[in-house]
Amino acid sequence: MLAYKLIRIRRDGTLGPLFINRSQVIPLGEWLPAESHPTKGFAYRPGWHAACEPVAPHLSPNGRRWYRVELRDVTEHTRPACQGGKWLLAKWLKVLAPVGDPL
């Protein structure tokens, strides 16, 4: 399934998660399994989080960019519109390309 993920861009140009397991480097074009990292202050929702559209009104775009991703083994979670509506949680993620760039 194709979807969108907001990804943090570090000063050195590497990509990483926004909040959970922030030290992880996310490569382009590789299938990555979801990991479980319970984190104080965050609801426990294991899996790679993504969206059906590149929209997340509750998150700042600063230092981040939307990427097209491919997901496997997906569950859907209904969230308020102010949090982008439907969230996708996947057991597998492959980052394809930044939104706006050719695949």
C-alpha cells in the first residue's frame, strides 16, 4: 500500500523518526520492520505511523519533509481531523522518495 510519512531531516542529511527511537537512521528503498519502543509520555501504538495523504495539522513541518512510502501489514486507526483523520500503522515500511520528487 502506498502512503505518506513525515520524516525528520537531520543536519547531516540523514532521515529519522519524529519522536520514538529518534537515533534510528531511516534509509531510502529498504524494507524496515517495525520495532517496539515504549516511550514515556506517548501512547503505546507500535508500528510505523503513516498517513493516506501528506497532511498532519498537529505536527510542525520545520526540519521535516513528507515522503512517499510503501507499507505492508497495515492497520487503520481513526483519529480526529485535527490529527490528520485516519492513521496507518504498519509492520513494514519502505521509504520511496520525497513528495514532489519522481519515484
